Amino acid sequence: MSEKFYCYICKNIIYGKKRIKQHTLIHFKGERCPYCGMKVENFTEHFANYHLGYRKKAIFRRDLAILCKEIGDTKILNDKNLNLSESDKIVIKQLLKKL
């Protein structure tokens, strides 16, 4: 049996990664992801990376970008406890522009 996915927008259950990607496109009518509100150029790639694949680093970077937007500052990226590389900071700032 195919893997089961839940559509958070219409509350339907969809079976299979390919079908959930296709299904989600019916909710996507613009430049923003219907799940997280991020501006995206390639929705299928964004959806696969951030909402299907659950890549920890990508999600961590996105969440930090959202936090920076909410507080209106990027100084938090310099916190030594986050242990961010310069490339991480650049990616987060690029994501911040898409929010």
C-alpha cells in the first residue's frame, strides 16, 4: 500500500507521494506555498524539500528565517549557540526575502 499523507488545507487523506504533490497543486494559485506562505519559484521542489522530505537542515533554516522576520532582525543568526556557518546565514537571509 502507498504511503499515506494528510492535506492540511482540505483535510483529505491522499495515498502516495506523487499523488500528494499533484493534489497540493490544486490549492496553489499564486507564488506562495499554501502550507507555509513562503514565496516559491518551483512549488513542486519546495513542497518536496520542506513538506514531504522533512529535511532537518532545510526546515531549521526556514524556521530561523521566519523567526527573523517575526522579530524584524537577523542578529539572532550570530548567536554562538546556533553554530551557524556563513553559508547557513546567507541561505537564511535569502529565505527571509521570500517570506
